[in-house]
Amino acid sequence: MSAISDRPLRGDSIDLNRRYLDHLLVEGRVVGAEHPDAGITLFGHSFATPIATAALSHLKPGMGAFAEGAKIADAACFYGMGSSEELKEVLATGAKVIKIIKPYADPEEILSRIACAEEHGAIAVGMDVEHAVNVRDDRDSVVVGMPMKQPTLEELRSYVRATKLPFVIKGALSVRDALTCAEIGCAGIILSHHNALMRWAVPPAMILPEVRKAVGRSLTLIADGGFEDGYDAFKALALGADAVSVGKVLMKPLEEGGPDEMAEMIRAMTDEVKVMMLRTGSKTVQSIDPGVIHPISW
């Protein structure tokens, strides 16, 4: 533990997240424990696992294979950047997909992607509001040739109203933002620092209890950012998350073994969550007691 704690802080949010998770200990409650059920419900749909995919894009061997892996594991599939044609391919796999849209400068681009997701069977849509924050001289940022800008609150409200699907904001990382998302009609938020795009970001697991207390059950909370295994995921679930999204740990299995290997990784992480549930007397994900988590000085 000292090897982690003795390193100087450099503002790397991935490192900060790792340090925080490594300083959360778990209390055992095995007497009388029963075999747990790790299934969850998100946006009206049932899943076998609280492990969801992160909103990734441009993966090998393709985003269709990525969605297929999620389908095999019966996991929620958050899907990121890509064309409308690719989105149709992803949805055609039968995976339960939540389409996360970039904050494009052109509102019609956003609305067309919302409509495509709704028409072709996505279970929810959302926006990655954090991606357009780091701009210079107030100029629009550009990602893969597409100009982006930070959406105003009224613009976000209009996108929420533009669809019958549940709407999710990715990048909310505070009580203030969570309450604002609830106020404009969002169904959920993804607590994320976008792979350390924000320096010195508060670890999602650290802010989770405050957010959950503030919003109650009015928002679905997805924890994102640096969760490496089911033990990490369990800690986030105990602290208030409804599900945990993972990305990097799925990329190698997908590239080397395709959808089946990716699904096996999700199942292995789910087994780790269930081990922790059993050892803490947690029969369901919803019944995990936050009191099993014991932070120590970090």
C-alpha cells in the first residue's frame, strides 16, 4: 500500500482513481450468506450482470463484434462514436445498446443520430458532454472531422425531449451536475472523467455516495473509469452505482478471441462481483450495504 501512496500526485485521473479504489477495504459478512444473484435492470431491460461495456468506438475486429460480445454475456452495451450505418450494424446483432452521441456542433447531426438509434432498436440514447470541454480560444473542437461544441443547458433539454427513449448524460461527475441532469429529464448519468481527459478529477467511486444521496432513485448511476475487475466493480456498486462500465479490459480479449472471449471476460468479472456479494451477505446487487466498505487513509 505504501508503494502506491508514496508516489507523488501528478494530476493523472486514472492514477487517482486506482489509488482511491485500492484504499477501499471490504468487510466480510459470510455467516448465513446465500448464493447471490448479480442480475440488474437498466432502463426497463434485464441483464445477467452489472458489468456493462464502456462507450467505446473504432475497435478491432469491429463494433459489431463488440456488441455481439455484450449480447453473449447478456450485458448492457454502451456504444460510442461511429456512423449511422455502423450503428445499424451494431443494433442488428440484437445486443441491448445505449447509443452515446458526441456533442456535435450541428444540432441536426445529433437529432439524426437520436432518430436512427430510436428507429433501429436502441434501448436508450445519450450524450458525451465531456468531450468538447478542452477547447482553445472558444473554437469548436474537431473529432474525426466532425466539429463539436459544448452544448448549452437548453440544447441538452431539447435533445432529451427529442426522443421517447431514456436519455443518459456521460461526463457528469458532481452532485450539481447530477441534479441538473435530473431536472432536465435525464434517466441516468455516467460518472466519468473520460479516460483522464479531465486532470485531477475526483474518482467516480469517491463521489458516488454523495450523488446517490442527492438524487435518490431518480437517476440511474453508471460508474465509469479505470475499473479493472469485478472486485473494483463491487466497490462501486456498494457505493451507489447501478452498474459499472468497463472498456480497456475488454479490448484485448475482443481483438484476440472475438466476441466469445470478450463475453468470457465479462462473465469472469461477474463471477468476481458474485464472490464479493457472497462474502458480504449481499443476495442481490440492489441489497449491497454501503456499510461493508471501509476507506483507509490514502
